[in-house]
Amino acid sequence: MNTSALKRSAALMFLLALVAGPVLVFLGPANAVSRNHYQTSRKNAGTPNSTKVTRNSSGQVVSYGNNSITYNAPSAALAQLGRALYLQNCATCHGDKANGVPADGTAGAYPNLIGVGPATVDFWIESGRMPAANPRTVQAARHVARLNHQQALAVAAWVDSLSPSLPLIPTPHLKNANVSDGAALFALNCAACHTIEGSGDALAANTYAPSLRNIPAFQVVEAIRTGPGNMPRFTGNLSDKQVNDIVKYVTTEIQHPNNPGGFGLGGLGPVAEGFIGLALGVGLLALLGYWVGERD
């Protein structure tokens, strides 16, 4: 083999290594185990590495948190009631064992609820998305809840008793929150989908980011920590203090805007508000000019 052929072969091997190396690093080993999305090593970020952690006699975590958000497990005494409510309202789709296998035995037809944590179950029930009137819709819409708060906690308690998991039910302490920091964090992490006004917007494949109006503070935390539907889970990247700040902003400035500049126009956003202002302003000026011209 001549020198030019050797050089071409060496260059080809170098290019293959350059391309294949990052691919192999990205894919990782075939037997790699994915980490639980709810777990994070960051302190005070929604998991029981928080400032305060309480366990029962069996060593199971029943509460954790800090002065921003505390998380509590639903009472185990509610589990029996929860089982009856679950069988009545949920088992048709999720199966009588909550494993996503309904009575006809079709595995994977509906979501498996084992190990999702009480906050996930509570969010879907208390937001009225479950039990679903039509489980085959592309995205479950928010409705008036069919079960009350205590009943939702009971169902969450029974499902969690099958395989205790996280996150637990959150309680934000908004008096310790900073609304200014919350506005900045909301703009960075949430506004791209929910819009800066929190009105919601369309996404791909007939899905949408819902409006954030009239949502209780604890449900905002549940959504951030569990990632319902198309929403990502914010676990290790947001601390409880940051989540608390976002919730403060959502439940004050978005849900109860002051509108110091005048009419809020339904919170349509700066582009729509600017268009309305321009249309009205130019229209009024045109009418005024026409009126002045007619008088002359």
C-alpha cells in the first residue's frame, strides 16, 4: 500500500472515531439503569433529603420539607375508603390492582399507577381530569372535581399503599415566598408554554398548555413536581424555595392582576393588548380627523 493510500485510510479511521465516539458516549452502556425522575441529590428539592424528614415505625417517610414547602403522606387510615372509591371510579380503566391492566386484560392500555406517588394521584383527581368522562381523548381537560379533597386523598392513600413512593402531598408556605423572584423563574421555565400571562397556549398534536387561572397553590406545586401530560418534571433543577416563589407569582400576579396601567383586557398579553390599543387609538384618531374635516 502506497503512502497516499495509508494517509486516506488513517483519515477515514479518524473520521469514524470522531463520529462514533460521541454516539457511543450518548447511548451509554446497554445495561444502564435510568434514575427515578422523582429523585434528586439536591437538598430541599421535593424529595426527603430536606431539612425536616419524618418516618413512621416501619421506616417509611411520612413527611419532609422545609419552611418553603412541606410534603405529607395522606393518612393510612383513609386507605380502606380509598380502595372502595378507586374500585368505583378508577378500576374500569386502570384495573383493580392499579397496574393499568383493565378487566379485559389488555396490558398497557391505560397508565400504570404503581409507584407514581400520592401527589400525582391527587393532582389528576382534584383537578377534575380523572375520573375521565372520555378516557380516549388526546388530553384530559380540567373540570370540576367529581371527588372532594378528602376522597382524593383517600384514593391516593390506597394507591400509594401498594408501593409507597414520592412525591407526597405538598403544602406551600407562600408567606415566605418572593413574588419578584417567582416572576423571573416563571418567565424562564413556564412562560414558553403557558404564556407570560398564564393563559395557556396550543402545543403539538392537538395538545395544549392549560390556563393557570383559578388553580389552588398546592396543585401548582403538584404539577411542577410530577409533570402531568406534556409538562416536564421539575425536580433537581428547582429548589422548594424557587417553586414556592413561582407559586406565589402564579396565585397573585397571574390569578389576581393589579393592572396598574389601566384596563387589563382579560390578560391577553402584550402583543394582543398592543394591537387592540393601536386599533382603538388609530381608529379614534381617524374618526376625529374625519369629524374635523367634515366641519371644515
